[in-house]
Amino acid sequence: MIQTLGLALTCVSAGVAAERAKPNFIVILTDDQGYQDVGCYGSPDIKTPRLDRMAEEGMRFTNFYAQTVCGPSRGSLMTGSYPLRFARQDDPDSIHPELHSDEVTIAEVLHAHGYATAAFGKWDLAGHNPSSYKKELLPPHQGFDTYFGTPGSNDSVVNLIRGTEEVEKKADMSTLTRRYTDAALAFIEEHREQPFFVYLAHTMPHTKLAVSADFKGKSAGGMYGDVIEELDFHIGRVLDKVKDLGLDETTYVIFASDNGPWLIRKDHGGHAKPLRSGKTSCWEGGLRVPCIMRAPGRIPAGSESDAVVATIDLMPTLAGLAGTAPPSDRVIDGIDVSKVMHGELDRIDRTYFYYQHDCLRAVRSGKWKLMLPHTEPVKTSIATKWRNHIAKADAIRIKKARLYDLESDIGERTDVARQHPEVVAELQKLAKQARKDIGDHDVFGGNARTFGAARRTLSGEAGYAALFQPPARRKQGK
């Protein structure tokens, strides 16, 4: 009996040790923060000492990609797939997707493998309108044990939700950065004895901008700079908590932005230099964002990577680090980039596709990026107003493919298509494959998912319009 009890205790101890051996993950996502809006990325007037120190203690990525706009970017991060790949529960013509309940999120993958999971802040995958959203698509129904945040953007107001119940209307936006962080810190403290995944998706610096009294008027970068510097301070609180709890050696902290800066917002917008353009565009400033990863003893300190890495890589990467795998019953576009993170691999041989809403606009392979000729979206496409939110100098219709060498021309100023016709031809082939596989504004991809929801079954304007008429509830302000 004593031997049996001893064996049982040994098994329990081994099980606890295995659970503790799994690394923790904290993903911090800001909203509309530009490539240049971090000190270590070249900001001339915004001070970010905690992010700069995070880079000194970890790895700074210079070719990290998200998507062009909020909702699709979050959907891609959660599913490891391009926006036209993953399924939408409803409103397939909406800019901001309602993530289908049959999609599998990072949280669901990790939760099934013994992780405590929590989301704090902006969700944007259950309906963009803060007053009209689907409870059944909120984080607690998408793999998260805990949720405190807002369903959509702060364009007008922020209504706060805890779990699936609204707990506060028209919250003071100047308190959001601190309150989201407070909630995240409490969760980390509570679950420090088990592996955890925290998704901290800040509302700021998406407009309307708001900042607390402690940071108001303190930055040389104006109101926008105040907001970024407050974010930096609270990101530092997360790093401090991890260290104080003795979790440094077992925790990956990943910081990134969801898309480029909203340049047309004047003094309320960010900066993407030396990249071209910003949010909603498929120039580099629209999708390439700052990204820093830190995990002492795992990610080499003071390192930098120019490998092409993206938010779609987080699902397969975190799953692999946790000792599990992404779902195998569907196409996942992301790849496991842990060897890059750990300094074991310098480059990745991959292709990356740039989507502007539902339009394929560009393709990158190695140093080469091909901006594709613009096929005008069909009348019901969500991209029909693509020029409205881009700086006029960059809101141009490309009539002939343009090729850029991103290693020597990061600002995309010199078209070298005529000098490299063979590269143009190869990238055009890759774009053609993407249209067939993932999709385009007038083509439903062969491996795109619906799970029975509305989909495009006919190509061309007539078929698209017939299937994608906005539902009646859209007329009610949805």
C-alpha cells in the first residue's frame, strides 16, 4: 500500500513538473502603432525606455507583418491564417470579421493542452460596433477562461465587458491602458503556478486618443506620444511582474502592433518611417509593424532578426513551444518560427501575401515585393473605398506591376520591374496560386473556410453581388 501510494505521489509530482515545464506566453498587441513609434525603431521624440530595454534583453524584428486593418489582423493572429482563409460567422462583406465559432484560436489550442487563458482589451471579432455584437463570439466562447475588455474599437465610445456580460457603458478611455494591465497582472499572479496564455490587446493608440493625467502633456511627440509613453510604462509593469514572480525563465513576452499607423489622423496618428504609407494600405507602412520578443535564456539578448515573420506565425509557434500542434484538419498559413526566435535560424524561405481587405495587392518572396496591378473591386466588395483612408500621395491605382527590392529600397520608391522580368514573372505565378488557394475579391479560395456560412460560389460581379448582399440588420446600424 505504501509502495502504491509512493508511486501515485511520484506520478502526480511528475505531472506537476511537466505542467510547470510548459512555457507561459504573454502577447501584447497595440492598436495602430506605427513602425517608427518605438525608441529602438527610430522614434525621434517618443520615449519608450521599457520597450527599448525589452529589445536589449530579447530580439527585435525588422520584417514583422500583420494585416492592414484591425479586425482582419486580430482574426489572422488568432487563427494563424490570412483574412480570406478563415471563416466568418456572418456578414462576409464586412471589413471587420465576426470570427466563425468553428474556427480554432490560439487560446483553444493552448487551453486543450492545460493552459489557463485570458484576453484583456479589444476583441473586434464578435462585431465591431461596441453596442451591437454577438455574445456567442466573445473570447469566453473562443477558448479564453477570462475576459475583460471591449468588443470593438473606440471610434465613439467604449463599453466594457467582463466574461460575456456588459459591466460598464461609456468607460473613461483615459483609464483603459491601466485597467487592462491591472487585470492582466491579477490573472498572472493568480495563475503563476500553472502554464498560462495572456492576450493583452490594448485599445490605444487607436483614435479616439485618451491618456491619463500622469502622462498628459509629457511627451515631445504630442498627444500621440503621450499615449505611447503610457503604453510603454504599463508594458514595463507586465515585465516587472513576470520577473518579480520568478517567471522570467519560463515566459515568452511578445509585443507587436495590429497594423500600421493611421496617417490621415493628423496629430492623432503615428509614424512609419522609413516605410511608405500606413494603415489600410499595402505599402510596407500598412502591414510591417514593430515587434519585440523576450524570453531570457531562450531568446538571445540584444539580438535582431530580419527574417520575414508575421502574426499568422504565432499559433503554430506557440503551439510548438507548448508541446502541442495547431489543428490539422485545415490549412494554416503561419509557420513555426521558434528557431528564428531562438537565434538558430537567420532566414526563412517563404512567401508573404498582402491583402487590402478582400483584395490581393502584393506578394513578397525574399527581398522582392511585387505590387500587383489593381483590379477594381466589384461594387459590393468591402474594398471599394480603399482610397478614403490612405494618404493621397499613396492612394494611387497601380496599372502595371511594380517590383521593389526591399533590402536596398525599404521606402518603395524605385520600381525595378523592367530590370528583373524573371522575378516579376515568378511572383506573378505565386500571386495566381494565392488567388486560387486563398482567394481574392472576385474569387473564393479553394482552401478558404466557411463551415456552412455564406460564401462566394460564383466568380465575377454578378455572382458576388447575389451572394454578398448586406443582411437586413446592417441597415440598423450594425
